[in-house]
Amino acid sequence: MGAFFESLFSVTGITLPGGAARFAAGFTSFVTAIQAVCLFFAAANFFYRTIPLHHGMTLRMASVVSD
């Protein structure tokens, strides 16, 4: 990934001090990993909350129907 950033910066004509491309690659990877963890927890929370709501809605609908 560091080579990608080095080639990206060389194409744009920006000269960076040594290690800057490696830092940019590491920072980008870090942000991507944090986003992945946050999205995982958001999805888990969504499914955790959806199942009891569906169960409660089913019970309410069944209680409205008279035998």
C-alpha cells in the first residue's frame, strides 16, 4: 500500500519526506479498519433490536384476533 501512495504522490508532483507515504497508507488502513468495526457493531445492533420487535409485533397482532 505504501508503494501505491508513493506512486500516487509522484504522479501529482508532490514530493514527500521519507516515510510519509507509509504513514498515509497506515492511516488509511487504520481508518478503514475502524469503519469496518463500527459498521459491524451497527449491523449487529440492528439485528439484535429487530428480532424482539418482530416478536412483539407478532404477539400484538395475535392478541387482536379473537378466537
